[in-house]
Amino acid sequence: MTYIEILESYNLSTLQWLAISFAVFILGVSKAGLKGISIFIVIIMAFVFGEKASTGVLLPMLIIADILAVTYYNQHANWSIIKKLIPWMIVGVLVGVWVGNDISEMVFKRLMAIIVLISVGIMLFTERLQTNNMPNNKFFSAIMGFLTGFTTMVGNLAGPISNVYFLAIRFKKNEFIGTAAWLFFLINLFKLPFHIFVWETVTVKTLVLNSVLIPASIIGFFTGAYIVKLISNVNYRKFILIITAIAGILLFIR
């Protein structure tokens, strides 16, 4: 099949093309630092391609946006935190690969929604107490790392979970974005072979579709980077908390 024939084989309507282009634009905005809005991307892509198939379509776009993010925010990454979380995230991804074909999507989404909302509640509580003990707890780090890896493999829904952890650490804006950028770049690369060889959700056909959507991701990233510069550290924390709470609610009712 030719390049054009592969694109035509998707049989996407004009509205669907606009929807996925908008989703990829929002993906770029999210990777630039406006964390938490990724839930909207997942919903749009799942609506167009289906739950599982959409994860394969989305993953290469995530990696492309990750490359932009690690390049732009590289100097702000906190590698001690990355090294602490990565092993547990890898375990979470492997468990996600194992159970991903069998777990009920409805049960998964409701469970994740409950976890996100409880996590937001904990964050609001610690914000009031001005405590910083939770992120130093090894058990807390292990649980959050595992859940982040598991949810990113099964449904690309790790954003709300990781947001809660980074808020608990009380990262400043750029350190939050830079650390998250490298963390997800590494874990998304780790996920790629499983999507290609195990789930077979990343194929030549999906990569052709990805190639058309790259400009939307780039435009979204630099739009997001500009917006992030206008937001103070205090307002950034409030924004992430609010968006993360909304993401949890949307997961629950979706």
C-alpha cells in the first residue's frame, strides 16, 4: 500500500481528523508543562480508534513530544527522583503488559479514578499541613512509581498519578516539568517494544498516521511552553491540583 492508501484505509471523517489533530495539539501543550490535561487526549483518541488500539497510535506521538520536552527542559531534571521511581515504574509496566489484555476497562478506569481522587485528597490535606514527609517515605514512592508504570502501559493514564507525587515533593514549576519529561521519555521508550511485538498496536500503518500528526504536536508544545512561562509557581501548583481532580472525576464517569 502507498502512503496515501494507508491513510485512506483509516476511513476517518473530517470531524475525526480534526479531533485527533486537536488531541495531538493538546498532547504537545501537556508535554510542555500544562500537566493533567492528558485525560482529554486519551478520551478523544479512544473515541476515534477504540481503547486499546488508541494506546498504540498515541505512544509514538508521546515519544516525539517527550523528545521536545527533554530538550527544552533538560537542565531542570532531578535525576535522584528519576532513579528512585524508574525501577518501580518498570515493574508497573511489566505487570500492565501481563494483565492488559484481561483486565476489564470499566473496572480499571473506576479503580484509577478512585486512586486519583484519594491521592488529590491526600495532597489537599498535606497542603494544609505544609508537611513534606510523605515523599520521603519509600513505600509511598514505590506505590506511586508502580501505579504510574501500570497506568501508563494499560491506558496512557499515568499523568494524574505522577502529578500527585511531584506535587508532594513540592517541586518548582520547571523542575516538575523537566523531571516528568525525562521520566516519561525513558518509560515510553521501554513500553515501545511491548506495543510492537506483544500487543501489536504500533505498526507501519499507525506510524504513517503519526507522521501526519507531528506538526500539530510541535505547534502544541511551543504554545504550551509559552503559556507555562506566564504562570507563577504558586498558580502552577493550584492549576495541577485542579486539573488532576477533574481528571479523576472524568475517569470515574467516563
